[in-house]
Amino acid sequence: MQIFETLKADHENFKKLMEQLLATPPDDNSRTDLITQIRNELIPHVRAEEAVLYNTMRSMDVGEDAVRDSYREHMEIEALLRTLREKDTLIHEAQKTAENLKGVLLHHIEEEEGKVFAIAQKIFTPEESEMLNHAFVELKHRVGEESDLKTTLEYIANLMPPRFSNIFRGKKQSA
Ligand SMILES: [Fe+2]
Ligand SMILES: [Fe+2]
């Protein structure tokens, strides 16, 4: 399996979860669990996507603008997700934030598949795309077990040029 198939399958899952969230009234008890589920599936996806796909592309100097936009959108998605988790008791705000998140997420998925994947599919061989898939699946699983603080630090590390991010990660581990 190539990384693009795995990522697209995740994207389809996010679209379904967002539909489910918007169909769940803010005062419904299941909403908190659903938001937690979205967080627990979305954050490992974006973090592993950055580390495995975006950073490999950056190291090859391809798709610079598209990748930079995607990083920014990940940050926007995470900010909305945080707001959604914090303000879930305010019914009006909660629904507005859920709609915003859906809008930003759908836009991101469209741009990512249409621009980032389109560029990546031209530069990676099928074998390389399979290797990236293995790395993505493995890393996603690992990120899933990390705390919010750790995943935020990983976001910062992923944004750095590799030689700096390695130092940053090294320091973090020994701290
Ligand atoms: Fe993605
Ligand atoms: Fe993404």
C-alpha cells in the first residue's frame, strides 16, 4: 500500500466524523467522546504526515509553498480543535467552532490531495511510497500515545530544518 491511499482513507474517516459531530447536538452526552475521538485520530495523522511526508519533501526541496500552506493549516485545525474541547459547554460557540473546523479541514484535505500529493506522487517511486507508508503507520501509532504537550513540541520540531529539529528532539529527550 502506498502512503497516499492510507492518508486518503484517513481523510474520508475525518469527513465522516465531522458530519457526525455536526449532527450531534451540543448538549448531547456523546459529543465529548466524539470530540476526543476526533482529536485522537486527527493529531497523530497530522503529526506523522508532517514528519514523514512533508519533511521528506522539504529535504528534497520540492513543493515548498504547498507544504508551507499545509503546515499552517494543520496549526489552524489544531487551534480550532482545542477551542472545541475547551468551549464545549457553551452551546452557541461549540456549534460555530465545529462548523469552522469542518470548513478548514475540508479545505485542507482538498488542497493537500490536490497539491501536496500531486507533487509527491511525481517524485516518489511506488517503492518509496510504500516505504513512506510503513513509516507513516508506525509513527502515527507512536504519536497516538503521546500527550498534547509532546505533540505540540513535535509540531515545532517538524517545522524546523532537519539539522535543528534533530538537536531539538535530542535535547527534549534528555530533559
Ligand atoms: Fe492529511
Ligand atoms: Fe494534512
